Amino acid sequence: MIGVDWGTSSLRAYRMTEAGQIIARASVPSGILQVAAGDFPNVLRNIVGDWLADGETKIILSGMVGSRQGWVEAPYLPCPADPAAIGAALTRIPFDGADVLLVPGLSDRDEAGTPEVMRGEETQIIGALDALGGSGLVCLPGSHSKWAHIQGGRIAGFRTYFSGEAFAALRDGTILGRMMDDAPHDVVAFTRGVTRSSDGGHLLHQLFGVRSLALFGELGAAQTASYLSGLLIGHEIHAALRSDSKVTVHLIGASALCGLYAEAIALCGGQSILIDEDAAARGLARIGQRGMLHERSDRLPAGSTRQPAG
């Protein structure tokens, strides 16, 4: 089986056994925004062609490749959703030489009824279910961070926070960035930003402090980016955890960014566990297995009896 995590900026491919053990892997900066219209089959074949020539016949894709800007738009599956439901909702994509199946994104609605969507994160969460013991709170930091509640082996619901993209926009497109130098992570400034987020008050007011503290020499140019990061991540964590700061948060994603979230969660009184970065591969394997079982059961001849899954 071949699993492909195909996002906005990169593509990660895995050759796996039926049990989900990774045999080989490949990663290229060929995210969907770098692929010309109609060129998705060629890009995929360039990455996994050798594995296909070696006998692989099943490919499962997840991520933004299933978005409106991707190869084929896959419908969103409403929460709650488990691996079986996701596997039963795979979209088949025509492709010479292999069966290609596309994982649907998931949808939810917040308390006001505003839609929430994710693509790709659901696969990483499915790959982390064993580590969670079937229930818990998951955070996937990124441009649009996801916080998902897992109950009884199902993704019960989730919320999105715009923190990563907001950081980039504020740094690169506002006056705040004029007083920032590219510098390594500053623990003291980051801690100060997280602490400030705990003071109460509106984020938009606190953001102006990034500039005013620098003007008064209370933040150096090498510290302001870390302070801004702490401020944004801190507000996100307070909103996501609300009054339940003692819950354990399972972090999935790049180790450096997850490390920042772990720091901030601890400063906010919580605790966290880092899930390894192969969660996406495990999720692809698990969903792919469910999808193949579903396809085989749908092809049973008339009069056959379906057996319950073990």
C-alpha cells in the first residue's frame, strides 16, 4: 500500500505493509499550490512510480489534494467520524496502473453554527488513536491549528484557530514587523507573551503592545517575534482549554512547533504529550484498510451475507 499526505506546500509519500509498517518514504516540496492544473497524476507518478513498478497497486491520498484547489474535491464527512466511516467515504480517482482512493475531509459546527473544516488532520488523528486510548484532546499546530475532541475512538468535533497564518501576516504585513529581526526562539520573550495572554483583555489591544514595548526599549528587535508568538499561542490555548487547563493535550505535528505549544501549555497550567510525526502514515494505513474492506463487502455477490468486522 502507498499512502500520500499531500498538503498545500509539500507532499509526503509512504510505502507501507498491510499492517502499516513503513518500508520506504519520500518527501518533496510539491504541494498543491505548486502543481499546474491537470498535472496531479504526473506529479504523483514521478514520486511513487518506482513503487508501482515494484508491484504496489493501492494508493490512498489525504490532505489538501482533496480540496477545491486540489486534484479532485472530496465531500466533507460530518463529525462524529471514526476510521470505518471515513474508510466508507473514500473517493475513487481514475489513475492508470493503480487504485487511487481519496480521504474525505471532516466538518463540524461551532456553538454559533459556523462551519468548521479540516483536510489531512483527520488522518493524523486516526493514526494517533492508539496513543490516546480512544479518547482525549488533540492539538495539531499549524497555519490553521486544529483542536479535536476524541471520544470512543471517534473524532467527536473540533475547532480551528488562525494563529499560524495570523503570526505570518502580522510579522510580514504590518508595522509590528518593522521592529523585528530574524532571530532564534527567545524563551524569555515567548514566556512573557504567553503570560500577557493570561492577563485578560482583548487580543487586538495586547497586539499593539508588541510595538509599544519595542518603542520603549522593553523588547529588543531579536525578542519581538517570540513575544508575538507567545501572545498568539497563549490566547489560542486559553480559548481551546477554557476552564479545563488540567487536561492532557496530545500534540501532533512538526517537533519545533509542537515544542512551542508544549512550552505554552505548561505555562498555562496544562500538560502535553508529543505524538511522533509518523501519525499521518499510520492513519493512511488504517483508513486504507477500512476502505478496502468496505469496497470488498460492497462487491459481494447477490445473496451473500456480510460478516461483521473483527
